[in-house]
Amino acid sequence: MRRVCAWLAAACLGGAALPAAGQEVAAGDGALLRGLDRLSGSTTDIPVPAGAAVIFAGRLSIELRECRYPVANPTGDAYAFLSIRDTASGQALFDGWMIASAPALNALDHMRYDIWVLRCTSD
């Protein structure tokens, strides 16, 4: 089902959110995410090293498993595999790929917080 949804989304977007066939990608050492608290309206940039987890707003645990970006355009699109959990309940809220150029394509579904990918980072 997820493959069908991803294929349909790519077809609708004309492939704009997905790397071109044969495009070389590299893995970043981390990612820069942005978090929004919808109640206060404040945003926070969240640096996350690959393989590590950080706490956002004392409520969400965000783990970055991998971040990829096009080699030809390192400041271009980023693809981050994230696992996001509620720290109070331990409930998984999100587990999958987020795409910087299409944050609504596969988004965190939380009533108060929103998280999206800005770019991959590398040393």
C-alpha cells in the first residue's frame, strides 16, 4: 500500500519530490530539522546527528536513522528517515522518510507539533 501511495504521489508531482533515475546520492552525517509548536507559534531548528535521538519541546523523541542528498546539489533536496515518539507514552508517532521539498507528502500527524526536514548536514 505504501509503495502504491508513494508511486501515485510521485506521478502527481511529476517526480519533483523524488531523485531522478540514476541520480547519485550521498549520506549526510546528520540533518537539520525544524519544529513548530502550533500552540505558541514558535519554530525551533533541531540539529540531529545520524544514529542519534534528540528531544524536542520535552515531548517528542526524534531519531535520525539516515539522511540522503543529491551529490550534484548538496544544498538541494534532502531525504531523512526519522522515527518520532511521544516521550510521555512511548507511542510511535512517525516512522519513515520525510522529504524536504515535499513535507506534506509524508508528514508527522500530531495535534500540537509539526516537524519537517530542512537539509542534511556533513562535516
